Amino acid sequence: MSKEVFLKQAQGTTFIAKANTGHWVIVDNSLEEGGSASGSSPKELLLISLAACTASDVIPILKKKRSPVKGFELKAKAMERDEFPRIFTDIHLEYIFYGDGIKEKDVEHAIELSRTKYCSVSAMLSATAKITHSYRIMKPD
């Protein structure tokens, strides 16, 4: 399966991009990096992609296990090296599940399947970054 992206400069380091799906995304650098901060930076989008990829695995796996997940959040934090290229060296994913009766073993299994089998973004990033995770199971508000 092929993926294609079209990217066009809007102004300076502000770009608009569209993939096969036809959805547009604004990409830009921060003010400190010479951009206008009108969109997410490329590395922010990469971290967002990792979070969305693993969440897109974990939630359906838990649904298949009939886990009573009522809400979900994921926090991703990445550290990058000082020298160029400033690649991510360490990434920590914190999975937060909301619901009564969610089993820890189901959560651990779902995260492990995402990490080792399904999440292609994680597989790509793990070639250069150490990816760790933690999780919390919270009562719904």
C-alpha cells in the first residue's frame, strides 16, 4: 500500500500538506525557530502520530476484550539529543484509562500487542529512541 503526501509552502516555514485521504494539515515552526507558530511542528506531528497509532491499537483491542473503558487519554513526552539532527532519544507514553472494572492484565496485553506487533510508528521510532510506557486506570468522574 502506497502513501502519498503533497506539501506546499504558504509563507516562510508555514506549509500546508495533504495526504491520500484529502485532509489538510498546517505545519510550521515555533517563533523561536523562525516560524510563525501557525501549526504543529514536524516533530510534534511525529509524536502525535505515535500517540494516535498506539491508541488506535489499544482501544480496539480492549473493546474486543469487552473491557469497560469509558474514556481514554495518552500523554507522550520525548527527549531529543542536543546535536543535529536532533532526533528523539527517549519517549515515554502514559496511557490513562477511565472506567470501572478495567483489568490490568487486559491493559498490559493491549499495550504489549501495540508495542510489539501493530504500531508501525512505534516500530519506526524505536530504531533510534528508547520508548517506555506506564498506565493508570482511573474511576470515571
